[in-house]
Amino acid sequence: MAVARVKGLLNGWRAPQHRDGLALVVSSGMTSAVGLLYWVLAAQMLPADVVGVNAVALSSLMLVGGVAHLNMSHALLRFVPVAGTAARRLVVLGYLVAVAVSALAGAGFALGAIWWAPELVDVAGYGTLVAFFAVSCPVWTLFSLQDYVLTAVGRATAVPIENLVFSLLKIGLLVAVTLAAVPGGIALSWVVATVLIVLPINLWLLVRLLPAHGRKTADRAVPITVGAVGRFVGADYVGALFWQTAMMGLPVLVLGRLGAEAAAAYNMVWQFGLALYMVPSGMGQSMIAHSAADPAKVDRARRETVRRGLMLVVPVAVVLALGAPLVLALFGPHYAAAGTGALALVALSAIPNVVTAAATSTARVRQRTGVQFGVPTSLSVLTIGLAWLLMPHLGVLAVGLAWLLAQCAVAAVVLITNAPWVPGPLGRWIDAIRSSALLRRVGTDGLQRVGAPAGWALGSRMGGGSETVVVAVGPVGERRALLKAADTANGQHELRQQTEALAALHTDPRIRHWTPLIPRVLGTAEIGGAYCSTETLLPGGPGPDALSDPARRGAFVSSAVGAISELHRRTATPRRVGDAELDAWVHGPIAAVSRTLPSGLRTEAGRLAAVLDARLRGQVVGIGWTHGDYLPVNLLAAPNGQVSAIIDWCTARPDGLAVLDVATFVPMAEAMANGEEFGPVVLRWLGGVPRAEADVLVGCQSALGGSVLAPELLVLLGWLDHVNACVTRSDRMAANPVWNRRNVRVVVQGAAELLDSGPAATAEPESATRAFR
């Protein structure tokens, strides 16, 4: 068993996304390990104040270089995998823009250093400092970009070797410049090593790797426009700017607030923090590269990124937090005394950082501008603000505490907004935020792409939830049609299925007279990472309103049964129930529902499946078009209660068990009319369906021809179809313990016994029997 689990774990890491992510993590780990040796040597060979000033110079270099490249790193990572033969041209243009801006920004930073880092001017001199930053910033920018390009072309496994060579070059050059007593030797050794690694790597990329990648991916390339890159960079840049400021700008803040020796201590602390922060960064880079061509898989990729990131980060973070004094003692007594508490807190902050980093990477794939901006900006503002306020009182410890508090706060928000189930008003508030963000991405300009005439605008929100949003559209102040949009995998799948189903129904000659009851799709389009469709706005008020009105309830229920039964009669054909049907109607749904049950109830679910199998096998039933979610909420009613429209065909299918729509609707209408949950009504009816409702279910079957199944059996099949749809269509519903306890567990616990003791299914009409003999 243990060997099998180990093999399964290793096989999971062999998947391309996780393999490349692990390669980047290994690269970061090796770089950090050798980098720590670099700083141990520097701490032993040079005074703390000299180490502090040089460390701030390098942090400033990384900050300016990172900010000035306009976040081109993630743009190249996002677009190079799908650029085809244009990949090399895209990289060259990206390099040119980033290098030019970095050179100007580096010189500008050095010219203004007299105000924000006067210690650097005092040590190096004005002219030398300007020259250093004007040259070193573009070099560092290229170094930053090349790892992302290597990952984008599927060569992430080369990154560890490259960074190991870079780290060893730094150490060798550090020893050389220190022995030669070269001023600013730490910074100089770093920059020279960067130059020596940048030149061969980028030559290899431009001459060999990018042309080969272009030829290999030419068949699946998509057009890359300057506008698309610009929108991506613009959305991501501000968030990245704030993040770089927190990552690399805090040493400058510590230097100005606490002095050079404190800056040296924080630099050593941050080397460990940065190493841990690079783990989810590497996993996220790989996720972006491998999910760019198929954003629909990003939800699963995000969950796997978080899970595997935590597997790598948590053990190391805990060890560092507990062993902080011993670890920092390697650098010297000053570093252990000043940085122990800060190291423990920074290490622990890396755990929630796995969650926040995965959220940002996911937003980059989906091009969710609000998250791309909001997560890193919130982290940076909180961290810098708290550090600034607390440093006079806590010293270097304040920075570690700021990192931990900021990461925990933002991670909590991310976890809540991504939670599969959030109770009550909070869940509705989150849905409203998601819907608003989705509608902003679609915008008024996007309406014309989905068939809306010029001049139409988005109106009031009419429905939707965690998967989709529905809004009225038309001229300002009018409702002429509905816009439906979804950006989750489940939501997009269902909207596409509805588009196909409505198109097929409207062209089916058997039901031409019946189709005025259903919407007509006006247009569809992909907008801002969402699938959108517009459809006709049909007349009528909400079905639940008619159901709750005693004066209209009878007309509503009878017309609802009659309307859907007409579709069944016109399209259904008899079929004998065999293995394929039982898998689709019983065993598959029971398996899905069982995954939401506690282990103690799964045996009962299996027993229920066996009873249903035995009662259904060999029966002759009507197979045809079904709505699949035929509930009062998906019906519209006229003032007199008559059904005027049937909406939301996302789960429709042409080969469903026809009578199942009615078998679901009738007990659900009873539950809603009496203010009950669905589960207790189903369980009560399994002991005997009320006479009027039983007659309806028998009559609907008789009209189709075939076996007349016991009404109790149909009610249970309708319940199973409904709860299966709920748990498979919505992660939130599947994880809702309140809904599950009231509607799933209560039925599973008692259904098999009640059904097993009830009347058996019944005889086949002679005409149906002859058809199968």
C-alpha cells in the first residue's frame, strides 16, 4: 500500500505542469542554498554595515529592474506558448521594450537616490551610482525575463542548471573582489555574474529554442496582437509594481528607518523568506504556461498548485520557524540577535503565500484584472504600512510580523471567495461581486459580439449565481433580451449545452408548434475569458410566484405538467432498460452523490443503487427530449397561472428518461408550496405517493407507451437525477453541508427500505411489448 502511494505521488509530479513547476522550485532551492552560502561568506568577510548597504543596492537593483520591465515576464509566459512562429519576434520586441525602460528607470533611480537612499550616494558617489544602475538594471531585467521564456518554451528543466551556474559564479567573483579590496565588491560580483549568464542563455533561446518552439506549435497558434499584450500587461502591471515594492523595496525602508546594520539583518532573514516565496511562484509560472492554451482547466490546476505548494512549503517553513536562532547563527551573532523573531514570522508567512500566489497566477491565465491587481496590491500596502508603523517599536521583528499578518488577511479573503460553499448572506455577497466583475469584463461594447443591436446596454441583473450571471439587455430603460455569461468551466459547459439544445429543438419538425414556449438564442461569443449568449426574453412572471398563490397554483401545476408532457409525447420512443441506461440513470448518479456522503452512508447508497437496478432492469420506458432541470424556478407563468415559457435548458438532452421531468417537478412543487425541503417530501412519498400525484405519474407513462413504473420508483429517480445534477453542476452545492443533510442524507438513510417494501413495477402495454419481441 505504501509503495503504491509513493508511486502515485511520483506519477503525479511527472505531469508536465507539475514537472516544470518542480523544476522551477528546485531551481529556486538550489539558488537559495548557494545564495545563502554567498551571504554567509559576505557576512564573515565584511562588516555588517558594508553588507547592509550592498544588500540594499542589490535589492534596489532588483526592484527597479523588476518594475521597469513592465511585467513583460508574465506577458511572455502567457503568450509565447500560443504564439507559434511569431514567438521569437514577440520575445525580441518584449526584450527591447523592457531593456529600454529599465535603463531609463535605473538612471532615474540613481539620480534621485540622494532623497530616498543617501547612504548609497555616500558610499559609491553620484556618477558611479548612476552608471551602475543604468547598466545593471537592463542586465537584471534580461536575467529576470529569460527564466520565464525558458518555461514558456517547455525548457523549465534548464532553469536549475542556469541558476546554479549563476550562483557559483557569484561566489567565485565575491571572493575575488573581496581579496582585491574592490569597493562595492558584493554588488559588483553580482552584476558581473549576471552578465556572464545572460549572454549565452539568450543566444541559445533566440537562435535555437524559440524557432524550434515556433515550428512545433504552429498548428495551434493564435494571433497575438499588440493590443492583447498591452491589455494583459496593463492589468497586471500595477499589481506587480506593488508586489515588487514590497519584495525588494522593504530593505530600502529598513535602511532608512533602522540603519545599515538592521538592513543587513533583514537581508539575511529575507533570503530565507524569498526562497520560500519562490516555491508557489515557480509552480504558478508552470501553471500559466501549461494552462494558457486551455483556460477551462485552470480551476483544477489552481487546486493542484496550492496542494503541491503546501506540501513543499509547510515542512520547511515550520523547521525554519523553530530553528531560526541556529540558522541565523551561521551568519554571526549580530544577525541571530536582530533577526531570529523576524525569520520565524517570515517563514510562517510563506504558508498563506501559497494561497495568494496561486490566486494571482490563476487570474493571469483567466485575465481577471481585478484579482491581478487586488491581491498583490493588498499584500503590499498592508505589509509596507504595518512595517512602517511598527518598526520604531519592534525593530526588524516588525517586518516579519507585517508579512505574516498581511498574508493571513489576504489569504483568508481568497479562501472565502474560492470556497466551494459559503453560507448565507456572505455567499450571496461573493456571488454579487463575481457577477459584477464578469459583467464589467463583458461591458456594453461586448454586447454587439453576441447579437445585440447597436445602442443596447446592460440592464438589471435577473439571476445567476456562482456559475453564471443573467442580465437584461436592450435600449436604455428597456428589456428586450437576456444576456447569459459564465467564466467557470461548469458554467461555460452548461451555456454551450443550452445553445446546442435550443438550436436542435427549434429545428425539430415534430415540435414546431410547441417551440414558442422556449427561448431562441440570438448570438454567442467569447468575451474576456467568458462564454456569453443572448436569448429572447419570453413573457411571464416567475413560476414560484404562481406556485405560492393559492388562486393560481392549480393552473400552474397542471399546465406545467401538460407543457413538458407534450414535448415527451412528441419526441419519445420506447426502449428496454439495460446496462447503458442503468449506468446513466442509477449507478453514475449514485457514485457522484456518494462522494458527498460520509463513509457510513455509502453502503446505504450502494444498497439503494442495487434496489433501483433490480426494479428498472428490463422495463420498457420512453426515451426522448428532456429538460433535465424541470423545476418551478425554470418556468414563467401568465397572470392566470398558465405556464407561458420554459427557460434554462442547460441540462437538456435528446435521450433522457422522458417522464423524469414530471417525476422531479411534482414533488418539488409540493415542497416549495408548503415551504419544505425537497428531501423530506421525497422520503414521505416513498411510503406512498398521494393519489392525485400518483395518477399524474401513471398517466404520463401511459401516454408514452411501455412499462408503467411505480410512482414511488419514479419519485426516487427524479430525486436522484436532481441531487446528482446539483452536486455535479456546482462545487458550492456539493460542499454545502446543510443542503446535503436535509436533501441527500435523509433520503439515502431510508429510501432503500421504503422502496424495497413498496409495490413492484408493473406490466407493459401490449403494443410496447410486441415492439421488443
